Amino acid sequence: MEERYAIEMRGICKSFGSVAANKDVNLNVKPGEILALLGENGSGKTTLMNMLSGIYKPDSGSIFVDGQEVSINSPEDAKRLGIGMVHQHFKLVDVFSAADNIWLGDDKSGAVLKKDRYDVIRDMAKKFGFDIDPRKKVYNMAVSEKQTLEIVKVLYYGAKIIILDEPTAVLTVQETVKLFDVLRRMKAEGHAIIIITHKLNEVLEISDRVAILRKGEYITTVDTPSTNEQQLTEYMVGRKVELNIQRPVVEKTRPLLEIRDLTIKNDEGALAIDHVSFYIRGGEILGVAGIAGCGQKELCEAIAGLRPIEGGQMIHKGDNIVGLPPKAILEKGISMSFIPEDRLGMGLAPSMSITDNMLLKKYDQSKGPFVDRKTGRAEAKQVIADLEIVTPSTETPVRRLSGGNVQKVLLGREIKAGPNVIVTAYPVRGLDINSSYAIYDILNRQKQDGVGILFVGEDLDVMMGLCDKIMVLCHGKVMGVVHAHKTSKEELGLMMTGALDLSHKYEDKPAGIAKDSRIGENEEVEE
Amino acid sequence: MNDPINVLTLFLFNIVLINIPLLYGTVGEIVVEKAGSLDLGVEGTMAVGAIFGYLAGCAANSMVVGLLVSFLAAGLCGALFAVLTVSFQANQNVTGLTITTFGLGLYFFVGKGMGERWPAMTVASALVDGFTARELPLLSKIPVLGKVFFSQNLLVYLGVAVAVLVWWYLNFTKTGLRLRAVGENPGAADSVGVNILLYKYVHLIAGSGIMGLGGFYMALNMSGSFEGSNCWINGYGWIAIALVIFANWNPVMAILGTLVFGFFNTLQIYSGALAGAFPGGLGWLNAVPAQLFKALPFIITAIVLIASSVRKKEGSGQPAALGLNYFREER
Amino acid sequence: MKNRQPLFHVVKRESGSPGRQILAYVAAVALALVVGAVLLAVQGVEPLTFYKQMLTMGIPGSRYPWRAVENFIKLFVPLLIVSLALALAFKMRFWNIGGEGQFIMGAFWAGVAAMNLGESLPRPAMVLVMAVAGALGGGVYGLFVAALKVRFGTNETLLTLMLNYIALYFLQFFAETKADWNFFLDPESARPKFAKFPASAQMITIPIGPFNLNLSLVIALALCALIFAYLNYTKRGYEIAVVGDSPNTARYAGMKVGKIVLRTIFISAALIGMAGAFHVSSAGVMSASPTNDVGWTGIVVAWLAKLNTVGILVAAVLITVLQFGCQTASATYPAIDANFANLLQGVILFIVLAADFFTRFKLVRRGGKEAVK
């Protein structure tokens, strides 16, 4: 007889516009089992889980709960089916107390709110080994408290299938231990648990099986006892693919951009970048590898002057750029382009034409009161021709273009501006092979012209082929900087997941500090 | 007649009598805003409730029918607002303003269209009777206060009861809790299975219905006399929007706010009488322009708005998602 | 119950087509007229005759057809300018619903100039001074809100709403207070009554045969062209577009978003104030409620036109025809007055708002087949 699954997903597909987030994914969990869902940045794990929690609806495929095919049209349906999800971005009402946030979704008690709900929640939390103050307002809570509350909430609703999206990312070691105890107890009670995490040691410690997604596709599911970190990493990042990317050798200059002890907070107030040091020389491409949300976005924003920093130094050609407005940083020749997951957002005005977007950073440079669209149109034409952008005309609003073409517009503009430092995040996200190579060529040409490039990427094969050096981030900390031609995919994978720390490899030379640093040359430079 | 205490009592009595519609409008708008929707159509909604409630009440010669129809007619305006902003994701400001334009247009269209057939309130004895002051036993015997607070018509008591009831509903029931969550963070409410669509529709309709009751009150207070140039509501809908802010989205505070705003509102009528009755203490009232009293509710609210944005205090009752439409698959 | 499925699933549309939108608008107007016809019939008014009279605005067969056109223009100019100005603000997603207040302030300061300088300045200079005074009066009133919004994030929708009424009662104070210092009032009249402006403060008209072309129409049309150019060709217009489209991108591009908001709102409110100045100058006298709801109607017009300058011109004509037409037709039909125009206006906008949904979103049947294209 076939095994009965608490939940089973078959052939799930979901796309957003032209971006396919999940392609034919299969997944199942048994009651009394912990399944780890593993995958790199953008591999579609959260999207997949959101289809279980009723936030998204699959385009095709079917979902079975206890062997019955179900249709989950809303979070209400999910709750009724006994599916509870702890989201990575907390779904809490800030002005409510902890108890009220839980009471919100409670169906059992009466219509009138009674004072004893505080005791009920406290007792219930205690039963699961959590210590929460039920009267505390969410806006007064620390990040870890909010996380705890989210977990307590799901437990309170009595979910049989519990999904946790990176629950340990904001917990302390002790709290993680506690959480795992709870999960084991839940498992013993027959709950099915899906946990999304990037920390391989945690996967091995807590899970029974591991399902791996890569670029939206389902790879495989393995039994945890029969696997190890190397194998999981390989599944996650894939086998090394020989890409024929050129890596011209260019004479390097002194560091153009030096970052020292940089610390940045994210929007939630947690540390996104934690005492990071690195430098970029002219004529080199420094790759930045790391799993989703390891501070890449915050780092890019800070360099571009869009996000205040908590501490540290950012020195460009010997000049301090901390605290400069974005415009001044632009004028120094630092270009930043960030392709977010929806590909629009930062860097482009989606409702405006390609021509207008070409002018975004230089509209003010022309003489007279008018915008010089002639130049913009000429540049748009050139970029369209150079990068083979598919568009009806130069006047088409950017949001009408397909994703890959949107990126080409953005990168094309940045390079046209003739910067000396290029910070680019995910420039080939979602692009086909030819367009990707076109972009590698562009970056290499820039490198040969003596530009320093920071390349935040997600495909390790590409980074190993294109970059000179690769810096690996894990939860905002540098795990080390390695030479791209000397490293291996496995090594990078282990560093990304925090299993390997090479930041103190060389005792004599701390990682990320140039020998010929310009910092300290001129004391006035320092703040 | 000119006994100072009598003048004062009458003044205070009228503060309550004239301004209770504000309370209805405000409480209705609080319900709507707590669901996260900023409905600028209060004025139009009240006008629609007023005219249909009045006409139905006269036709049936029944207070209950009048109240019911005004609630339903105004509730339809709320339903229209809900269809456009919740289901069709239209801009809330524009939709609300259009409700006002449309509602006032409809009010005058219907009123003018009635022409000679317009019913006088005297015909409907039930309405006259329903709007007559009732003295509450014992309480009404308290000097001054007894007259001011406990010798009013039934709709005054109903208005206060509705305010207290809504306050209790918002703060002490689970549906109220969920409603507030919808207005604060619809994503969070949605994730725990609160049906956002249902909550928005029900409360937009109910809140608008409460506004309609205020309109009905105004109709009766105007003795049902229709003027082609001036709407009964006469800007009360806009003051109600201001009062929501002044009351910090709290229906019980709205009772107090109604008295404060009503104080200025009524003072412009009574400033002469009060100055006459208390020439020593209040003679200066004659020197204050009536327009200042009319403007004061808006001035106070503007100051409250600015002050609260400057201080950014956590205790503000303004729903965090006020004015934003919710689309679950937004990313 | 577990297999319950909603019929449709709403998804965002990738792109809209202008053809579909125009079609939706024509349908909206037609449908509104049908709704209006039903209402008219209920009232015992023959809809077709009424509509005929409304749409021709009583001009044919009138003894003074040019007078009707002149009055039409007096109604049309303020609406056009205010709608254009509001569109500037809305483009940046600044919800200026304070058009009424800014208009009143413009009218007020223009009136102050007229009553105090009217005797001493020649007409062209006086009209110019009034326009500038009105623009400054309205502009500063709007700038106040913009500054608070930029600095403290004050809710501009609610604040501009409050300021409308503060302005209204401020003006009423001058309209109703009989005093020696009150230069606005007619000293001859025992009751408080606004005095006529001196002759030089009356709007310049250009006689073309029997028709007197109101200069403010020329200015309004010129403004139309100017704003079109400003929005579409100048750097400032470019900034407005970027800030409105994505404030984050604007910051990324090094724009000073706060400064852009302040400047644009000042211009927007100043234009509205100037419209107020033109209005009182054309009327030749102050009024206690000068706006004719133009601050509200302007929002409707701007929204109907999707903030597009040419569209605003069309929508403003349409709405003025509705209003002026109803006004003239009501001479024949005592039961119907200008409020019928408001009613129709409301219905048109309701339908357009609903239709917009289908241009922004599409309904998809589960399984990927599109139900409504």
C-alpha cells in the first residue's frame, strides 16, 4: 500500500508575469516527520510554501492533504486544512498585544474578548516551552520575540502541518536549541513539519529528509541520515558546468573602493552587514556570493548612498564617501545597479520609456530647461542594438518589456555613464544564455578599461568563470575571499552555508584589507 | 426668559440636540476607517440616508421604517464604495469624493423632483412623536444637567448607545479585534484566515448605515423642510471626518469630541444670547466672529493632525493601512 | 466544501491598451446618460428633449447666444486650470484635495489687490497683479501642507481637507462682517455686501464682433500647452514623472525628492489660486463661496483624464457641458437643476472607476484560461 502523506504536492507550477518561480515541483511530508526544504537564493522555496499557506495559487499542479486532493484558495482554507506557516517576514499587527495577535485567528473561544485570554496564551506557550509576555505589544518586541510569537501562534491554531520559513535566522543559539526541542516534540506528536533553512548543520541535525530546489526546479529528496554536507551542497548548487566565459587578465591598479568594518542594519533593524571589509581594484571583478538576504541588498544600497550605515568606512580613491548624498556618489563615478526579484523597483522608472530611463542619472546635465531626449533616444537605440533588446520602440514603457530586456536597459545605461566602479547585483537574473554572455562581455570590456567591478551574483558557475576573486557572505559576515580560479563549487557552497569559515585563513593578513591600502595614508580622510 | 441659567441651560441643551448627527457620522466613519478604508463620502452618504429615510418614514408614518431605510440607503452608498475600492481596487479618495458629489446630486434631484408632493413632517405624527424630548425618570430632575443630557429625544440616546456599543464591539469582541487587524495590517489578518473581503464589505456597509442614521436625525431636526439651495447635512459630514481624527478613532472619545465641536458650532448661534445673559463674564463673545466658531473644528483638527505627525506617537488610533487597497498577491 | 473554487482568479495585467480605455470611457458616458434618462423619466421629464437642451446648452434659439458662450467660458476656465493643477500634484501621488481652499485663498488675495490698488493701476497691470496675488495666496496655502508632508509625513489628504473649510470661513468672515476696516464691502449697503471691483480689476475681454472673448480662456489654453510642455519636455516635468512613478528610483538617481514635491505642490496650488483670481476678476465682484465646487470637480476631471493634459481638456469640456447644460435646461424644468449634473458626473466616474479595474487587472479562470481579455 502506498504511504499516506500529510501533505503532497504534485507537478506544481507558478510564474509571476514572465518569471517562472516554480516548475513542476513535487514534494511530500509524512506525519511525524521533519522535512527540510533546501535551495539557493531565488530557487522558489518561499513561493512554493506560500501556495500551501494560501497566499498564492498554483498555475497548475495538485495538492493533497491526507490523500485528499484539496484546493487552497486562501489562508483561511489553509488554516482549516491544518496548515500553519511561520513567515520570514512576520505577519503581525504591530499595535496589538501578543495575545491579541494569536486571538485574531482563534475560532474556538467565544465572541467576546475576556481578560483570561492572556493567561490562556501564557499557559499554552509555557506548555510548548516558550516564555512570552501575552500583554506585550508587538512594536515593543525584539525580532526574536516576534519570531517566537509567530511560532506560538501557529502552534496555538493546532496546525498539523507546520511550515517554518527560515525560523532560525533571527534566533540565538539557545533559542534555536529550544526551537528544535519543540519541533522534535511536535514531530513525536505526529505533526508534519517543513523547515526552510540554509544552514546545512541545522538541516542535518533536525530533519528526517531533505528536499532540494534549484532555480525553481525540483531536484530530489534524500534521507538525511544517508547524506552529508558535500552532497547537499552539490545538489543545491548543481554540478560544475563548464562555462566558456572569458576572464581577461588585466593589470590591476591600487584599490578604487575600500570598505572597512562596514556595519549596516536592515529595515527590520537587524544587522544585515556585520563588520565587513573588502576592496576592489581597478581592472578586477570581485564576486559576492551568498544565500538570499545575506545583506547583499543593504551593501549595494549603502555604497550608493541610499542607506545609512551603522559604522565603518567607505573610501573611494582615497576620499571618504560615507554620508555623501547619492548624487555626489554618482558624480564620483560609482555606478550601482540592483536587479530585484521583480526586476523593476530600484533603478528604473517602470512606467517611463526606455529613452527616459536612459536619462535617469544625467537628465540634469544638458543645457537649458528641457530634457535632452535626442541624446537619450540615440543612447537608447545604441543600447538596444548593442544588447539586442527586444522592444517595439525606444518609447516603450520599461514595464512592458520582458524581464531580461528590462535588465539590459538598466545595465546598458549604467555602462554608458562611464563609471570607474560598477556595483551590480544579479545583472543576469532570468536572462537567456546569449543575453547573459552579452552582459559578461560588457563587464569584461569595462574591466579591461580599468573599471573596478563588484558583481553580486547567484550562479556560482558564472562567478567562478567571470570573477577574479569571490567574497562569500553568510548572514552578513564575510566567510572569506577566495581566488575564483582556485576555488571549487563545494568550497563556496560550504562557505555560503556557514559550514566553512576562511576569513582567518591567513594569520598575517586579515581578509579584505589591501596591502597598498589608501586608508590611513591621509589621516584627515577618516571621519 | 432672560434668566442667565435658563439661557445657559438652553445653550447646553442645544449643543447636544444639534450636534448628535456628528456623532452618528463620526462613529460610522470610525467603523469604516478601522477597516482600513478612508471614505470621504460621509457628506453624500448622510444626505442619501437622510432623504430616503425621511421620505420612507413619512410614507409609512413610522420611526422604525425611517431609521431602517436611512440605514439601508446609506448602507448602499457604503456598498458602492466597497465594490469600487475593495473589489475593483479603485482609488479611495476619488471614490469617496464621488460618493459625496453623487449623493448630494441625488439628494437634490429627489427632493426637487418631489416638488409639491414633498411631505411635511407634521403629516407623519410618528416622526414628530419620535423626535419629541423624553425625560428620563429621576435623572432629568438634576438641575441643568438633567435638561441637557436626560431630556432629549430618543435618537440622542440611540446615538450615544451606538457609540458606546461600537466602542465595545471594537475593543472587546473578537470580530472587532479582527476588524482592527484588517485596518492595521491586512496581510497579517489574511494570513490567520480573516476574510478581508467580507470584513471590509460588512463594515463599510454598516459604518455607512450609521452615518445614514445621522442624516435621518438631521432631517427630523430640520423638521423635514426641504430647501433647494441648502442640503440638510450642511457640512456635518466633513466635520465628522475631522472629528474622527480629533477623537483618535475612538467612538467614546467621539462623544466627547461631539460635545467639544458642538460647543463651538452652537456657540456661533448663542454667542449673542450668552453675551446678553452674562454681560460681565461672556460679553466678549459678541466680539468673536461667528465664522471663527465655524472654522474652529477644522482648525483644531488640523492642529491635531500636524501635532500627531510631528510626535509620531505609538498610541495613535489611526489604522496603519488606512487608505491603502489590499491585493493578496502583491509582491 | 474542500473543493470549493472561486470562479475567477484576479491577476495584474501586464499592459493596458489605450483603445480599450477610450472604449470604456465612451461606454461610461453613454451608460450614465441612460441611467440619467431613467431617473428623468421617473420624474416625468422627457429624457431626450432634456438631453437635447442640455447638450446644446440653450445656445441655439437664444436671443443672446454669445452671452451663453461667455458664461460657459466663465464656468469652464476655472475648472480647466484647477484640473490641470491638480493633475500636477496627483502625478506625484500627492493627494491635494485642497483645491477649494487654495482657490478661495487665490480669490481672496486677488480681491485684496483689486480693492486696494484697483483705482491706481491701469487694467493690464491690475489684472496681472491680481493673478500674481492669487497665485501667491494659493501657492503658499498649498506649500504649507507640502512642507509638513515632506518634513513630518503629515497626511496631506486630511490636512488639505481641513484647510478647505478654514479658508471658506475665513472668506466668509470678510463677507459677513460690516466694519470700517473691511474694504471688501459696499459702503452704500446697510447689509454686508461685496462691493464691485473697480473697473480696472475686471478681467480683460477681447471683443470679436458681438462676442467678448475672456482673456482668461486664452491664458487657460496657453497654460494647457505650457503644462503639457512642462510635464513632457522639461527637466522639472521629468522629475515629477520619476518621483510619481517610483520615489526610490528618484532617490537612487540622486534627485532631491522633498524639494521636488515642494516645488511641484507650490506650482499646483499657485495655479489653483490664479484660477481663483481669474474667477473673481471675470465676475467683477467677490463672492462668499466663489469656488462653484471646482476644487472637487477638478479631482473628478483629472481622474477621468488619467492625469493626461489633453484628456483634461476634453473631460473639462464634457463636465462643463453637463453642468452648464443642466443649469440652462433647468430654466425649462423646475424639478431639475445643476445638481443633476453632479449626479451624472458621479455615475460616469463610478463606471469609469469600475472599468479601470478591467484595464489594470484581468480575471483568469482556474487552470490558466483567460476568461476576460
